[in-house]
Amino acid sequence: MFDEYLERKDVQFFIREIKTNDRYFNKNKRQFASHSFYLSNELALYIFYDALLKFKLIVQDYSYFSDYLEQLNRLYIKINSFDGLEYGISKLICKMVSLKLHIQDMEQEESKRIIIQTIYQNYIEEGYFIHGFNSSYAEYIKEYGFIPEIYNNYYIRFVELNKILKKYDLQPITKDFLSNKIAFTDDVVLGCYYSSYAPMFFYKFLNQTRFFKRVYQQDPYLIDSYYLVMRYLKRFMKIYGFSSSDKKFVLDLVQDQWNLTHQCKKKVSLLLVKRKRILIEEPVTLQKYLRDKKSIYEVVDRILCSKQKSLLYNEILEPGDFEILNLDYYYDSNEKKEKERVYSFRFLNTYGKVSLILLCGTILITISLLLMIIRVLGE
């Protein structure tokens, strides 16, 4: 579905720029309501994936893609907020549709109707819901289909972990381990974050163990830092006085779960299912958009905005019922370098003051020697 786009050299170059050039990722960050994600530079890449999927679903004409990518590049450089970038992408999609349909005046009533109808049909009626999942399960799902919550897991042991947390008056993991419902969303960016943090309950447990400032502005779980995650976890258990047996249980479980979800190179893995397969009736009908008197850009932006952040689903999906996208992950795991950065930081923190004192002492000795030489020469 996506290969013809992702394999293009200009797209690969764009992705490299998003990862390395701060003109592309250094923007005011959007906040997701009701979600505790730590938003960092990866947001720029996930919005780019969203823009590619919207073009694929809505414009549906490969001959217009080069122009679309060029205009998209300008948006990334020009706009300094992610909210503004998303609105700019909606406007760009609108322009591409009008170009394809040979429409000159988009605000003319009949032209506006055709554009809205086209976008609604292609993106909503024939669009997808998305479930972000851990990459380790991708091959299994491709072969055997998707059965919500039925896969290799340690749920029984996490139930025991909740009992331990309650013992120390700590908040248990807020997941029903007996339920087989999973969440779909119509927000591609949110789906990318779900995949990056999956399984979400595991991330939320590890996230609550961090009571102090980060050494640097990245989420240890997001950058796959097993070293930092375990370091924070051990300190967390020390603060709350975990017994030796409880510490061992928690550390063993976290290690096993970590290994389970890191069996292959990490990707952004998205399960795409047709909206009409999951949602019986759309919350906003085409007629409501057609009656909207706002500008064509505002109406199109409303169509493309997310309306279902978390839609629960528990039916079995056969291999032919869905598509899987495995997209490049933003971060490259390199724990060795990461440790060196942490230890360097700690070394400077520990010995920085001593080094400063030694430097001041050296300067004072030098000044004293100079004064002595001047006095001798003066005599």
C-alpha cells in the first residue's frame, strides 16, 4: 500500500531531513488530550506519515505526488508549530483534490460540494481505523490474523504485580487483563505513538517510576533505553521500601516483558481496518459538512481531524480483513552511547566542582608567581 511512496529517494531524503534537521522538527509541540505521551522530535515524522496516507487515500493519483511532496517540504520549513503544520496539510490536500478535478474556484458552491464529497468518500467512507501495536507481533498477525489480546503475554504475572503495588499503597496498573478489547483510532499520529509505546500498560507502569528530572530531554522508554528504565525502576522500589522478594519479582517481570517486546528491530507498526468494518454509523454525516458555511479549507480540515481517539473492538480479524504498515522508527537504539552520555553527565556533576576549585587554585598560584617575579625584578 505504501511501498511505492516509501521507496522513493525523495521520500527517504525527506525522512532523513525530518530526523536530523531542526528546521523540520523544532516546532511548538501539540498536546494530546487525555494522553500522557512525552512529545518530542518524533512528532514531525509521525505527521509526515499521516500526510502520506492522506494523499494515498484521498488524491489517489501518483502523478501529483512530486508536487505534493515539494509543497509539503515548504510547509515543514515555513510553519513553526505542529498544529499549524497539520492545518497546512489539510489545505494542501484540498488544493491537490481541486487540481486533480480541474477546479478553478474552490469556494464556488458547486465546486465546494464536489471537493467535500470527494474527500469525505475517500477518507471517511473508504478510510481506515488504526491500531498501533508492537512490531514483535507483526509477522504472527500477518500469518494467523488478529485476535484481540490473544497472543504471547505475561498478564497473569502483571495481575500479581498489581497486588504488590497495592501492598505499598501505590497505584495499580489501570488495565483489565481479563478483557479482550483493544483500541482503534482514526488518528494516524496517535496510532504511531500507540505503536511506539506498546504495550501501553507497560509504559504507564514504568513511566510512574520516574520522580525526578530527566538527564536529557528524551523519554527513556521511547528511545529503548533498558539501562535507564531499570535504573529508574530500582530507585523507585528503593524509595518505597520494596522487600527483596518483591524487587526480584518486579525486575524479572520487567526484563521478561522487555525481551518479549524487543524480539526484532523496532518499527512503527500499524494495523489498518476499514472504518465501515468497525463503526456502524459515522458521527458526522456528509450532509452536515455540505451544509457548513465556513471556508472550504476549514470544512476539509474538520473532515480530516480525528473524531475517534479510542474506539474499543473485540472481534477476530482474518488476514484478508486488514493491512499492516511497518514504518521506520524515529530513534535508533544505541544503549552503549547512551550510557556514555549518562556517565559523562554524572562525572561532570560529581567532579565538576572539584575541577573548578583546582582550576581556581592553579590560577592563584600562577598570579602569585607572577607577582613574586615582578617584585624580584623591581628590587
